[in-house]
Amino acid sequence: MKNTGKCPKCGSLNTVRIPDHPNRYASGNNIYTGTLTLIGKIPVIRHVCCDCGYVENWVERESELRKIRSSFG
């Protein structure tokens, strides 16, 4: 959905991107790469189909993917 705007499950174009709210703790599905709460917080952006409810999660920035790889991989 991120790349096409189309739901892979039902084919709907009625999809939305749910951004992270950077000033709100525990907003969304975050990945934490550090031991301190807000340091190392990497937002996971959600894309939702408003017709069937299918959800995709994405880390959108290459720099954040590198941090995850460094911390976990």
C-alpha cells in the first residue's frame, strides 16, 4: 500500500497513511534501539485499508533501517 496506494488484500484504493506523532510517548508501533525511552525511537508508519481493515507497517527512512540493523541484526 505504501508504494501503490492500493490494498493488496481487497484491491481498494481507499487507504490512509497513519503517521507517528513525535511528541507523544508510545504513539504507534515504535521500535526502540536504545535503553532510554525516547532516545533511539524509530517510528513504524502504518498504512490502513479503510474498506477491509488490512494494515501494513513500514519503517520509511534508510537511516532508521541502518539503526535497526546495527542494533538487532
